[in-house]
Amino acid sequence: MPQMKPLLWFNLYLYMLGMFILFFVMMNYLFIYKNSKNDLLSENKKFSLVTFKKWLW
């Protein structure tokens, strides 16, 4: 593999970091949408991770 330029490595790092952040944001929204119905139907109003994620977003 030939030696790549440092600017290309930096652009690749920024691109992969952006894709990583977008992937985790989409996973968080999918987790909220999947657990929203049974969390709303639950009777106990204790502190859970789903309500904390809803408050966080």
C-alpha cells in the first residue's frame, strides 16, 4: 500500500467520525421509538433509561 498523504488520513478520520456519530444518533432514536409504546403504557413512573433518553433528546 503506497504512503497516503496526511491530509487524506485526516479527511478519512473526520468522515468516519461523522458516520459513527450519525450511526449512534440513529440507533438512539430507534431505541426510543421501539420502547416508547410499552413505556407509555407502563403504570409505574419510576426513573428508567428510556425516559432519561427521552429527556436527553
